[in-house]
Amino acid sequence: MALTEWTRSMEWLAAAAADPGACKHEWQNGTTGVALLAAGRFWDVLVVPEELGLHVADLLDELPLLDRGPCLLDTRRRRVGFLLPPEPRTVWVGTGVRLLGAGSWIAAPAPHCRWGALRWLVPPDGTGTLNIPEVMEVALERCAGELSRLQGRAASAAPAAPAAPAARDRRTALL
């Protein structure tokens, strides 16, 4: 990330902090490198389970004409957060899916942070580009369906161990 873009990204993201100056100082010189940012003013955060979120992030990465919005990975909590336009009346439904809006806070590393337990998969670009809710909805639905099919195949591929020994035991008893 070039210095100009990093500075623009940092200014844009820090604007959501209660004290933008302290936020930027923490990112540049602090001990944790993480700041609390308020959701609901400039953006909401759609939080999804890690496996689903990583699949969605990969799918969005494959769409060449789409300007991707910021996406955070929290490996400790096993969650992925996508920044969306703030919409107070939006409801997202799904197992492990929640929307953080007004009144919610997120922990965020500096925009250039692409390593560690809390990192940006797609850092903010400083222009205000966010993920498009309609695209997210389609991507989530598609990826959830793919994961469900994959998990169904894995379960059906498992050997039926309990049935085989029981049948053998009966034959042995009959001989």
C-alpha cells in the first residue's frame, strides 16, 4: 500500500473513532495497534462465520468489475466482517450472521495491517468504497449453498462403521 493511499485510508477509517487523533497514534505508535471504531455512522459491519466469510471474500475477489469494500478477519473469534453502507432498517438472517450498526463498536487494526490475529483481508482504500449489500446477499447465499453441499458430501463419504461389525457379529454367532 503506497504511503499516500495508506494515509488516506487511515484518515478515512480513523474518522469513525471517538478520538481520531488517538486512534491514528495507536495505529502508528501504540502497543496494540488496534483501535475501537464506531459502526453505524460511516458503515455497518456484517459479521459472518470464518469459513463462510473466507469463501465469500474469495468469490468477491474473482469479480473483476467489482470495487471490493473493506473486509476484516478475526482469527481468534473465527469471524469475518464486511463493511457495508449503514442501513438502520436492514435485517440479515443466517446462522452466525449479525449486523453491527449504530451503537456497536469494532476493534480494527491499522489499514495496512495484513498479518496477525486481527487483520484486513481487504483494507479500506480511503475513498469510502464499501461492499454492496445486494452483491453480499448473493455471494453469501451462493457460498453457504456450496459449503452445505461440501459438508453433505463429506458426511456421506464417511464409512458406516457401526453397521458392518454388527452384521459380522451376527454371522459369527450363527456359525
